[in-house]
Amino acid sequence: MKLAMVICLLVSLILSSSFFEVSMSGSDSCDSKCGVRCSKAGVKDRCLKYCGICCEKCHCVPSGTFGHKDECPCYRDMKNSKGEPKCP
């Protein structure tokens, strides 16, 4: 009985720690992906801002510094209030 409780406790600790890592890494992942995406942008701070918004919502960023938006349809299809593409 005690062994089963110890095993159950260990499993729950492992699962909760891995969940914590995944939930915390989302922002870092967006930061690094948007850093690559916006590395050649003329107005880098604006590019990073909108890329970050799009990444948080879509959970993906197209590869490279330009184009490849077909890799992430949510990112590609997001529009601003004027109906223009929102994501860089």
C-alpha cells in the first residue's frame, strides 16, 4: 500500500513538473521564433510586437524571414481592422 502511494506521488510530481515546463516555454518559443522572423525587418520592434501577438494566438510562426505563411494558416489568415494581413 505504501509503495503504491509513493509511486503515485512520484508519477504526479513528474507529470506536474513536465506540464509546468511546457506552459512556461510558450512565450520563450514565440520570442525566439519571432526573433528569427523579424531579424531583417525595417521596423524590428513593430514586427516583434505583431509577430508575438500572432504567435500567442496561433501557436506557430512561419519559418524564415519572409513568406512561407502557408506553413501556418492561422498566422496567414489573421487580418487587422483594415482587412490587411496582421502578421509579419
